[in-house]
Amino acid sequence: MKKLFLCTCNNTLNKTLDFSKIENELAKTFDTIETLDYLCLDDGLSKLRQSVSDDDQVTIGACSSQIIGIPVKQKLMLNLVSFVPLREHIAWVHPEDNKSATSKAIVLLADASVHLDYMESATEFNENMTERVLIIGGGIAGLQAAVDLKKLGVDVTLVEPLGQSDEKYHNAHFFMSDNKTLSQTLAGLRKELSGVERVQGFINEISGQMGSYEVTWKDPENKFTTQDYGAIIVATGTQQYLPGIAKKCRFGKSDRVLTLQSLVTDSKKKGAKKSSDILIVTDPDVEFSSAEGSHLLRMSEVLATQGNTVFCLHSNIRTDDENLYRRARAAGVIFVRGTLKQVKENKDGLTCQIENKLESIMREVTVDIIAVNQLIGPVDYTARLATTLGVECDSRGFIKTRYSKMKPVQTSRRGIFIAGGAKMAMDLPHALSSAQNAVLEAYKIIKAPLKRAGWMPVIDDEECDVCKACITACPNDALRLFDDRVIHIPVHCEFCGICVSSCPTRAIEFQSHGKESWFARLETIAKTHKRLERNKPFTLVYACSECANASIDQAGFSSKSYPTGTYVVQFPCAGMVSPIEILKGLVVGAERIIIAHCPPGGCHHQTGDHHSELIVQLTRDMLREIRQDPERVQVTYMIAATPEKMRKEVGLHG
């Protein structure tokens, strides 16, 4: 049976929506309709469970699926459920127009009913995962990951760099914390490594895919070892390097110019004396990480407490611990926002010409010592390792994350994660936290997904002409050519649907999201709208289920009103929208079609934003060719931080 459950949100939505009219209009569409006042609470969820059998198809008209979706699906344990956000998309944005708001609710609930007709139960599949994890790098993050995985009962191989030692690591990662804390943490982790396979060497080759990577490494004796792993964690460390401004400071030409670290740790060697005037110079062209900024503040404080007069020349200092800055100031460190223009050495010391950015003037100061603050970058073999692993590096040479906000430890290759200094210069707490995050992601791969479910892309071999467009477009390497056939690798798939819009013959369709499903839904929206609102124009917004949908929900939370004739149709990713869905929307009578994707470079599926822009450009060109108005089709990005974007994009239309 097809059942509809409506929620008044504790008798608040019925101030805008006429639930009696909704029930009457949809009486022939659903077998049963029930209205509750508090569907999301325990009593409401229990009532829902009692009213639904395992064979039922259910539509929920309530708050956003982002809020109510999880508890409803947990309670019902059903796959065939559709959601209509009556609160965020209707009642909260159209409080002054009860009649049209009610009509809009009927339109979207009718659409949800049609969607149920095309929904298929999720396909389950089994994957044989290698229950072993490879950790590359023997720093704090790598050790923490190895210890945590061992505690979880996972077999681990820890490949450390050649010549790795506690002393060598400590000297390279001094910036992570104070010496005592760093040493104690390092020693504590080393004690817990019993049972972990530890080797020294470097990665020579990798093949396979997530869940079954075949990795070969070379040891100090030039022997090769090959092993299978379900997941890989890259936890390589960092190294110091001189900034570009070191040359201007006369580094290497004057004994009075040192690195900040060497001055603090071994000042006597370089002839520094207490009560010296010291100028700490940072590179104005490089943005500091929080870890580097915190280290600079700690070192400045040490020099000041030794009785030196310390000037810290900087463009910006980032730190997660404001107390470090306060302590440095209290110790007497003088912070100057500016840049070093020139240095001249004379018998009195080093005369420095400084441009003070705050005062917009040039100043001259003579100091005994210049301390150059070194920068922190990835270890020198990171680029080579990234090439071997098939992952990307960022502009500073660190291994790049797939999506920094939502997937902070996932690389561009599925099943390979990063932690600690592989990603960026991190202080001790952040490095340990990133290691634990990577461990959880790796553990989920090798343990949890023995059964995974999702709406699969289905490939029609008779329609497929093996043009490989889908293989090229897939951002996850989930489609491959095998025996002159395109095959789908479910374990790699994120079910974004970009392959669907890339296929010129539409040989790929998604379960529950096929072409016929979209056509039927769009026709229902147009037909129901015309019956209820007559000649009033309407707009279709094809929104990705991530950022764009969150932005539209947020518009509701913020009561950012827009025209009632605006119907949001959710796609897994905006990159799934093809010219077929756009043109069909225009054919059924939509005045405008707006495709809303994630912000540029911020797509959860990497390329959906760019792909949807190309699709819209292609569709607009097609409209021009047949002398139709291309302005009826627009594309934009939306994020939750800009809820007013929906009002701006829809404008006075709809």
C-alpha cells in the first residue's frame, strides 16, 4: 500500500497549510493518509511503525529529510520512502500565501507519490575486503594510527622511512608541541607498538583498488616485499626549509643571521648572548598554518624570557591557542606587522629597514641577531610517493584531500587516507586527531562494508557503444572497460550519477532515478500545478542533495521567502542532470529551469559542479539553435552559508 504521513510540527504548519484540503486532493493518490502533530518524537515514530508494514510505500510530509530522514528510516527499516519538506520548502517561506502554499504542498506530495512508483529496493552486494591496513610514515600520526588499529584487532604494517629514529623525528617535528610533551607522547606510542609489523623502506608500486590494494615496498637491503591491504593511511612527516626572504636577510653570508630554531636550541654555538637585540623575520609571501604560528610564538617567548629584546616581524600569525600570543607579549616580545626591505651589516650589528604596514611608514632598527623563521613543508619524497599512489598534491606539496570539510582525511583515490604531516603542518593534538579519523575511515572499509547498499547505475549493454565517456567522467574510477564491456565497480561508487549525464546514448540509468522516472515526475508537477494554480508560471530548481539542498533548507530556516511556484527537485548530484531533464522541464511548461550545484571546487563528488556548468552551456546552445530563449535555463551554486541565494536566483519568477 502507498501511505502518506503528514506532520503539523506541533500545530505550527497548519497556520499556513490547509491539511484538510491536502488530504482531500490526495485521497485518490494514496491508499491512506494520516496527519500527526509530532512525527519526529518517540510517540510519533512509534505510531508510524505501528501503521506501516514491510510491503508499504511511504511518503513523509514534514520537516527536512536532513532532520527527520534518519530517525524515520531507522524506525521503519524501509527503502521505499520519499520525503517532502513541508516546513522548510513551503510553510516557512510562504507564510503570507496560504492558498498557494497549500497548492505547492499538494504538487510536491503528488510528485513524491510518482517517485515511489519508480523506486526499487536497494541492491545489496558483497565485497571481499583484505582486513589489513598499510601505514606509510613513522611519525606521531602514523604511530597513533598503528596503535589504534592494533587495539581494534586489525593487522597493520608500518613502513617507516629509511634511517628513521626518535631523535631524527623529534628534531624535524619540534614545532608540534613543547619538547617535553612531544618526547613523552612519542615514547608512549613506541611502547604500545608490540604486535605491529614495522619495517623501513619506501613504496615502490601499488595496484588494485579499495579493499584489495597490492603494495610493493623496497627495504634497506634492496629486497622487495609485496602484500595485500584493504586500506592505506599515509602519515609521512614534514621537514624544514628556508623561506625566500632568507637571502634578503643575508643568511649564509653573515654569522649574525641564524635560523630561529638553531638560535633557541644552540645559541652559544652561534655566539648569541643574553640581552641581545633579536629580530625574528617571517616570510610575508607564505601563509602560516596554525602549528607554525604556535611554534613561532613559543620560540619568541623563550628568547624573550632569556632577557633578550625580541622583535617579531610578521604579516599574519595564526594560532589555535590565543594564550601563546598573550604569554609572548607578557614576556616582552614586540610584534611588528610589516616586511623587511633591506639589511646592512656594520660594526654595530645589522641595520634593518622595515616597512611598518600598520603605520604605513618606513622604520630603521639595528639588532645584534636576525633569526629567520623556517617554513614547514612535506618531506622531500612526498611528490614521488603521491605519484606512486595515484593521488594529488596541493600547491605546497602536501597530499591533497578529496574534500576538506566533509572528507578531511580522504585523498583523491578511494581507500587511501592521510593523517598528520602528510596533509599539512599540524600541532600535536591535531595530528593525533587526524590519525584517529583516518583509522575510523580505514576500519569502516575493511570491516563494515561487507554489505553495502545504494541506487546502482545499471548499464544496458545493447545501448552502450563503448565510447568510454562515462569512464572518463566518473570521478571515482567506478566504471572500467573489461572484455569490451563497461562494468561497474560498486565499492568505488558514490552514486552521484555523473556517468548518467555523460552517456550520449543514455545506456546508463540509475535505479529509482531513470529517465522515465524523471519524465513522469515532471509531468505530474506541471499537471498538478496547472490544475491548482491555472496559468501562474512556475520554476523548476534541480538541486544537488548536498550544498544546494542545504542552502534551500537554510532559506526556510531563515524565512527567506521566494515565489510559491518554485518546485525543488532533488538530484543525487547536479552533475547527474542532463539536457534530457532540462528540456523535458521546459516542454512540460516550466518558465525557467535552475540547476543548483555545490560551490566551485567544493563538489562532494569532485566534478559535479563543473560538469553541470558544461551541461547547461550545451543545453543553452541547443536552445539557441532552435531559436528558443536560452535565458530560461540557468546554473548557479548554493551553500548553506548563503540562504538568500535561493531568493536571488528565483527572483520574481515562479
